[in-house]
Amino acid sequence: QKSDLDRQLARLTEYAAARKWVIVDAVKEVGSDKEMIRLLRNPEIGVIVVERCDFLDARCLTYLEAALAAHGRKIVAVDG
């Protein structure tokens, strides 16, 4: 799994770099609510880039997107 996480982080880093987004923090973990909460609490992070948002149901994702947008931030799912 470690090699999969390394490849995933490389893809997400390339995705962000192609959009000229400054990378403030990077997390390589599966299913860590603690790490996602840490990212959400950091006001320096304007865009949270994830592989997939399947950790949230559609309704929760809508709420999260609205809350982040209210502070000029967003979450972007690269794969769906």
C-alpha cells in the first residue's frame, strides 16, 4: 500500500502544480479523519485536493463544499 500512496501523492502533487497551487501540506494516509480535520482547520489551505471524495456521502460533501466556499476555500476530487 505504501507504493500506492506514494504514486497517489505524486499524481495529486502534479495536479496541483499544473494549476499553480502552492502546496502547504501533504498527507499520505487512508481513512484518517484526524488528518482531514487537521487540513480543514488550517486556514492557510485554500484548496484541499483528494483522490476521491468517497469518504463522504453526497449530502455531506455538499455541506463541506458550502462551508469551505464561505471562507474562500474548496475541496477538489481528482478522480470523480
